[in-house]
Amino acid sequence: MKTSLKIVVDNGAYNIKAGIIGADDGTPRIIPNAVVRSKGDKTTYIGHEITKCEDHSSLHYRLPFEKGYITDWDAQKAVWDGMFSAELLNVDTSEASLLITEPYFNLSNLQDIYDQFIFEEYEFQSYYRCTPASLIPHGNLFTLPDLGSPECMLVVDSGFSFTHVVPIMNGEIVWSAVKRIDVGGKLLTNQLKELVSFRQWNMMDETYIMNDVKESCCYVSTDCKRDMEICRTDPKSNAIVQEYILPDFSLNRSGRVRQPGGSLDESYQILCMNNERFMVPEIIFRPDDIGLEQSGLAATIATSISQLPEEVQGMFWANIGLIGGNTKFAGFHERLMSELRTLAPGDCEVVLYPSNEPITEAYQSAVALAKRPDFAQRVVTRAEYLEMGSNACRRKFHDWKPIEKDLSKGRDPGKTKTGRAREDEEDDGSPSVKRGTRAKGKGRATGRRQV
Amino acid sequence: MPPRRHRQSQAASAQLDSEVIAKRTKRHLDELERSNYAEPSGSALFPGLEEEDEAPAGRAAKGRARQTISDKKEWKGQKKKKSTMNVRSAVLYKKSLQVLIDESGIANFPPSIPTYLTAGAPPPREPSRLLCSVCGYWGKYKCKKCKMPYCDMSCEAVHNETRCERRVI
Ligand SMILES: [Zn+2]
Ligand SMILES: [Zn+2]
């Protein structure tokens, strides 16, 4: 196969992070994954065009993703068409190779549609589809360049749709221990919208503004009880309360946090952020606060690790990486650390690796993977798809599903790096147990502790 | 026999209570997944686009030949091509996540295979904490009528005036 243009698309439910290898390696283009209609200027904006929208009041959103999975392919196609067009990436997709991310536990009927779009609509020469966490071992989250990633790592990916805990052993996701908390940035913004609308201003239609309020004001408390009391004593004046100046798009004024002491005339509307500042992100740590019957993040990590082979559990505790936009909340990793310490066995070291760029970490790791010489062996080519259809992808892209029995013929286990692990899975129906046993010795022999 | 009947009806009403509360919680959690507040749930419509160029009568003319956003938009330098049947039907016929999950068959997978349906975090171990439904502080008390928590008399008054659903007895 001739060397062609390579494109990386981390296809998030909120933002797409996309770029061309060689041109956008440092920072990806950030493309809102939405079609919005602005009431103010009566215009529809698609994907990257949204940055041109100036009036953000009462935007009507149409999102390709529903609860983390693509259900609106018309909207997704509109955003992708724009992204590949001369307005943004300006690539001839039929001359290019693609690396694209998909959600954890993506449904096979949806995966077929990915294949159809990529080969039939955009006619890519070849492509590789995988989850964001699976890319992390190829990046630099855990180590400096050239040192390689640890044998065992646990990636926390807290994004727009939900929060996942993803253990990875020898570069392979251990799907039997992957856990999902149904709390993501979308739910948090909606919860904040609701609290504020009941307590102060009606902001139910102001998703854009409330998302900015959330990003500007919210933090994860390291002592929720203490902060709750601080907010209780004097709701108007305490160490936590913050004022957010609401935007006025008719006057071209954007929203911002009010600096203490700054004087304002009466034309400004003020939103008072008191216990809302920390009780909203708190839901990641206490989903039951809103009646969601799921454990918080720390307990979910502990559950995930408890389902991994005992011999290597210590290495998972010592290698916990944090990616996704929600991990940007101030206090996130301090709070997680203090809760994990109480849950981890006494002789276990707990080490967190928060990403400095949690939104683009998976993209950066994807760039590193796409640049590797052996990347070409991971992709499915257009010729293979034309011959075998989605079976070609099912056979090659290693995900949560066991490989179908009939696929054993014509397989070459030594061909890819993951060949051996895959072979194990084909032998019996319980991938985790088998893979765990196999990796035990290996993990102990080569695993290192991070300090 | 009367005492027994009394006990039974009490138990029945307690069960009803928890059912109503569970329903209310479920409804709230569903609302927190919405992309827009003002939308009928599950609607694939995008009113903004329709009011632009589709007359009220245009709805009847929809169906197979209806225009989609992706059809309508023309991008700089984009070659307009005829999509394959696969792509065409994905664009035209939107399925909800629930339908897609049903069609994927993951509900029938053996328990040894982890799926979207089995990967949810386990239930919490600690008892849940009650938060005042008005101000967000710890909610020590519960409304007798609707079981929503509140923290003090002033929040109770706000609750009664504005939020009480008065449905659970
Ligand atoms: Zn209260
Ligand atoms: Zn009530």
C-alpha cells in the first residue's frame, strides 16, 4: 500500500478532535459535534461553523450522539462532511487513511454503519477504529517519551456522555472489568441548569451559557461537608460563593466570573453560584445524590481492580490515568486520590496520572499510534472491505466482543502485536479469565512501579 | 381481621410510595439526558430547518424524498455524490438507542461476555444522603405529601408553595 495522507479523528460526543498527521500533530482542530440553530440570528450552524455563531442565547441543539452512541447519522454526516471539506481539513478522503475513535462497548450494528460511512461514503483507502482509552498506551500520559507505558494501567475517561473506568493490560483492554458510570458533562450541565432555574433565573434553554458557568465556576470539593457548612452560614457572602455575570448578546457582552470588588451597573444580571459550585461535579463521586443507583468513581475503580488478576492489582492501583473534560475540574484528582487511598489495600501505592490536556490526550496518543510503522498492519483496507464487507472489520478490530468461531480460518496470529491475546480469546468464551491467567507472570516480570 | 387489613394496606401504600418515587427519579434522570429542554422526547425534528423552507403542507410530502441537513448543506469544494443504500438508510431512518440495543442482540449474550448492559457501575454501598430540594443543603426532613427532602422551615415553605407534587401520600 502506498503511503498516503493519514487523518486522526477522536470523535467525541461533544467535540471532535481531528487533524492530519504531519500538519496537526501538536494540536488538533476542535469541532463541536453538533448542529445548532440560533434563535438570535435565525441561522443553522453545523460542526466547525458553530465558532462563527455570536449569539449563544437559546440555542437549539441537535447532537449526533444519544447517551454516548451515534443515533443521528444525518447530523453526524453533516458535521463530518464539513470537517473533511475545503472549509476545514481540506482532504480528499479517497486518498487518505483514517484512525477514528468509537465509544466503549459500541454496538455491532452501529459499527457496521461506521464501516459503511468510511468506505462507501468517504471511500477512505484504509481505516482503524478503536476506543479512546485503548490509544493511551501509545501516548505519553504515563511516561516520558521513549520509556514506554506500564504493562498495567487503568484509564479513567470522564467525558460528555459518561465516565468509564478502563483497565488495560499489555496494551489490551480487559473488557470484563470495564465499568461505566452514567454521569458525564452533559448531565452535569443539565443538572446545573435545573438548580439555577429553580433557585434564580430560568436558564433551562441556555445550555451554552450554563456550560460556560459550569466550566468557569464548578470544582470538586475535597471536603464536601465542610464546604456545605461554609455555604450555609451566609449564602451571600462566604469563602465559596462566586458571582457569574450573565452574558448579554444583544450588547455583545460575554459571560464571566465577577472579580471581587468590581462594581457593576444595574444592566448586568448576576448569577450567584454557592453550593452549586461543588455539588454539581460531586455527582461523579456520588451518583446517588441524584438518585442514580451507581457507585461513585472511587468505588467503581476499586470494583474494576478487584475483578483483575490478584497478582497484578497492585500495578493497576499504581497506574491510574485521568482523561476527558470532567477531569479538568479543580480538585478532581485530589478528591479522587483521597477516596482511593481509603479503598486501596494498605500495602498498595496509589498513583494518579492526571493529563495536562485531558481533552486532547487520546488524540495525541492516536497521532503517536498512526505514526508507528506497524500502524499499517492494524487497518482494514478498502479492498478488504469491498471483498468481505464489515466482516473484514469485525475480524481485525479487536474490541469487547469475542471473535466469532468461523474467523479462525485464514488468521495469522503472528501478524499483529495483539495476535496472541486474540488467539486466547478464540479458544474459550471467557476472555478475561484466560487472558488474566496468561498475563499474570508477564505482568509480574516486566511491570514496574511508578512513583 | 381489621388490624391485618390495616397492615396490608399500609404495606401496599409504602410500596406505592417507593414506586412513585422511583418513577419520579427515573423521569428526572431521563430529563438530565436531554439535548434541549423544550423538545418532545425522542423527536428527530429540527424545527429550525423546517420553518425555513418547508411550508406547513410540506410535512405530508416528506418520507423517502425528504431533505436532510446533510443533503441540504453544500460545502466548499465538496463533491456531491450519490450515497450508497447503506449510508442513505442510516441518514434517513433514525433509530433510538433503545431500538439499536434491542436490534444488536446484546441482551441475549451469555453472562460471560461483557456488554453495554452489564458494564454499569455497581450500586452504591453507602446509604444515600438527602439534599434539600430547595437550597441544596442537607435535607433532614421529608415532605409528608411528596417525600422530597428539605432542610428547614423556610425551605419547607418554598417547597409547599412551588414544588410540592402532592402526589405521594
Ligand atoms: Zn433548604
Ligand atoms: Zn411536597
